[in-house]
Amino acid sequence: MDIKDYKNVYVFAEQRGGMIQSVAYELLGKARDLADALGEKVVAMLLGHNVKDQAQSLIEMGADEVLVADCPELKDYLTEQYSQVVYQMITAGCPSIVLYGATTIGRDLAPRIASRLKTGLTADCTKLEIGIVEETGEKQFRSTRPAFGGNLMATILCPNTRPQMSTVRPGVMQKRVREAGRKGTITMFAPKFDTSKFKVKVIETKMNCKCADDIADAKILVSGGRGVHDKEGFNKLQALADVLGGMVSSSRAMVDAGIMDHCFQVGQTGKTVRPNLYMACGISGAIQHLAGMEESDFIIAINKDKYAPIFSAADLGIVGDLHKIVPMLTERLKKDVEK
Amino acid sequence: MNIIVCIKQVPDTTEIKIDPVKNTLIREGVPSIMNPDDKGGLELALQMKDKYGANVTVITMGPPQADLILREAFAMGVDRAILLSDRKFAGADTLATSYALAGAIKTLDYDLIIAGRQAIDGDTAQVGPEMAEHLGLPQVSYVIDAERKENGNFIVKKENEDSVQTLEVEGKCVLTVLASAFEARYMTVAGIVDAYNKEVEVWGADKLDVDENKLGLKGSPTKVWQSFPKQLKAPGEVFEVSEEEAVEIIVKKLKEKHLI
């Protein structure tokens, strides 16, 4: 089959515990742009057990078609079970592009599929676009990602094999506005399992997240780093976050020190956030941290060290002691609220 | 038990800086290290060796200089070290790299294969799962603990964003490991001395069970089209003023941006 015959943009619509994950909607938003640029369709792949009722939600968020595989074997994510189904969907539909969330599930599944299909996969992309090849005028899928710890960006092509596959971290792409009642096709897909390959079973799943709300959804984040020192320091940030109607997040240093839970961590090994306001307090701004927050709309940095790299990413920088400024700011804003 | 650990030599990316004038990566003087997640994987293998008794083989693909991390692995306690080094491997992306590693591993006896979750130079986390697929083995990624049962199955704990899962794997498998879960042991003095008396086996493509057309650049479906240093945005204003003034400046900005 000629590579020109591969059409449509597929999205792996990740669900956990029957809940479609935010990253699936973010990917649909981007897939919509790509498909429109190519004149192709967006197709979501929804795998799980008792999930088919949620297919319409994927259509409202940008899918033209949803392939649903709904059976007990797919209740929990397991590499081989999911790989068999996604592989069958892809070989049956011959998409030009397939997108996955760069989550622990997506990063487990996508390389397995890439290797089974013998095709290219680009991890943790921050930009996906359809470019035009100068010489030929042909449309070309381009995936841009950070490398060398975020020091370098690379744009990757997959010229000779199909589909072209990429993963994107949660929080990087933007969802479309939900279009209630949007029309699309829901197709039930009956997988053919080779159960002899099922070698892994789940014994236990312990939910460990201590945070009810996700920092990736917060509009305002007051974030603390090494300069916050301890739990008491974070209480000051929390008081400010409360006045601003935001949440507290953390740099890796404070997670490694055991002061904050991992689910509050911003950065390359934590979460990618893009709030309206990101206040970096006592965060030096290692490139791995910047990678997780630099797309925020407005960034304020408070740091004692005027040479801290965080100031190069900030829209407003204050050289000073957060332990004094943060409580004063909190009091000042409280007065404003009372007025 | 025979355990194979895949490791990689990487530049210490925390030491990489951008040349502010030329806007390029400064790679000189950047130390090469054993990739942290791989070192975690090696530690898991050595813990299993301590616990159950095992032969541990490390394998890496890279230039001749990668010999250094294999010596380090000897000094930590591994039994055998293999360096895959051949011009035919050059320019490999993750698919071609995983194919070469799988081609080497196919010629060895093993009960368990361990790799790091991801390498700090590429951060793809793809080579482990892609290799598992080439070998037709089950995989568990993001591993934080593993034990072997009497019947040869493995009980493996993996860390997800919001949960820790315990899985049982039937027989041979590939595990990809998080550095944070395994604090690597130090090299011993005797181990360091010994490391240089041991032989690192250097294997070319002809030693592997592979189709040579699928190696290196030729076997790589992805191509780097462009690379460029990250564009930093224009820096904002930085104030070094009294705390009172700082508070007023922040409040004014927040109002201006309609954030309060």
C-alpha cells in the first residue's frame, strides 16, 4: 500500500477507571487542527469496559468517528490486551497519524505499537503541525520535542512508514470548546484476542494521590521551591493561594525532600501546567522546571538570588525574601477583598 | 537465574549549557555518565543476584568510549559485559536501537531483562517496550520493585501517576525501572581494580541475530529534520526594591492583568 493511501488522524482516548482523561480531549483538539489541515477525519479509539456511553463526549470534543472496543478484557489497562486492540484498529483503518498521551499508559502502549507496526514514534512532543515541503508542495507532519534535558528542541519526521505516531504530555495541547450535540459516527469494534500472549495480570491497584484537585486544571498556581524551606513555608504559599483562588504546586526539590507530594510537582518529571498566573516562589528555575510551566500566561518570580534562571522566564521578577513578601502580599490582597 | 541489564552512556544533561552568543549546545567538558534509570535497573539486578543468586550481564550499544560504563558496572558487581559497537549501528533511532539490542539478547540465555525507564539525553522511554516487542516478551514499565517467585513468575510493582500497581508476570519479561526507587550501590575498591582485569566483549553487527537492513540509520523510521536551541522569551522586568514596594508592584500587575 502506498503511503499516500494512509488517511485520517487517530487519537488513543485514554480512560482510567472508566473516566476519559483530560489528555484525550487535548489530543482531540490538536488532532482536529491536523486533520483540517490535511482534509482528513479525526477518529478516536476508546478501549475499556462499560465505556461506550462516553463515545459521544469524544465527538463533542472534536472526533468525527469513535471506534469503541468495550469488553471485560479491557477493563484495566494491560499492555498486551490494549496493544492487540489498538494494533487491529490501526491495521484495519490505515491512519496517517496516531496520537497518544505521554502518560504512564501512553508511554507504555505507543512504543509497543510502534515496534509491532515497524513505524516511527516521537515522544513527548510540544508542537505538532502540518508543514509544506518547499520543493514538492506536499503536506508533511512535523513533531517537535525537547531533547538533552530540554536544552535543545528537535523536529522529527517519519517520512517512509505509516502511521506517523507521536505522544504528547498532558497539559501541552489545548482542548476545543465542547460542541454539545455534535454529530459523528460511533462504530463498535470487536477485537480478536490472542489470549496465549496474556502474561501479565493485575493483583492490586492502590490509589496514592493525596490531592483531590489537579494542579494542571488550576487557573492560578503559587509554586514553591527550595527557598520555601519547609512545610511551614508552604503554609504561607497556601494562604496566598487561598486569597487568589488558586492552588499550591511545587518544584522537584521539595518533592524529593519529602515536603510535597509528587502529584503537586511541576516540571519534566512532574506535570506540565499553563495557568493564567504562575507565581514561582524560591524556585531557581532549572530547565527541567521551566519545561513544565513556561507556557503559563503570566509568570511572577520571587527569589533572593538575582541571577536565578527563573527570572529569564518570568514576566515580572522580584528580587527579595519570599518569607516576607508572600505574607505581606496575602494581607494586602485580603484588605482588597474586604473593601 | 540469568539477568540481562541494558544500559546507556549519556551526557550529564544537568551540566549542559547553551552558548549565549552562538546559541548552540556546549558539549565540551560535559561528563559522560551511566544513565540514572539504567543504573537503577542495574541495582535491581544486583539486589536480585544477592537475594536469589544470579548471573548478571550488562549490554550497551555505543561508541568504544562506552567501555567506561561497562567497567563501572563490573566494579558494581556484574559478571559479564557486552559492548555493541559497529558503524552499522550508527544513526539508529529508538526502533533500530531496540532491534539491535533484541538481536544481541536473542543469542543469550536469560530469565529476565531489565532496562532503565528512559535515558536523560532523549527522554523517550521507548527502547525498553520496543525491545520487548521485538523479543515477543511481556513488559512492565515504571517499575519500583520486583521479586521472583519459586515458579519463575515475577511480582512487580509499578508507579503510575495516581496509583501503585502490583502485577504478576508469567515467566520471562522486560522491566523498565525508575532510578528513584533504587539507590545504586557504590563501586568497591576491589571491584574497581578487578574491573580493568575483566574482559568487555565487543560485538559487531555480524554477531547479532538481525537483518542488517534494519540497523542504524537505514533501519530508523524517524529522521531529525531540524534541531535548534530552545527560544527563550524576552525577559520581563526585574525589581530589586523594598518588600513594601514589591507588594505594590505585584498588586498593580495582577490588577492590570485582571488576575484579581
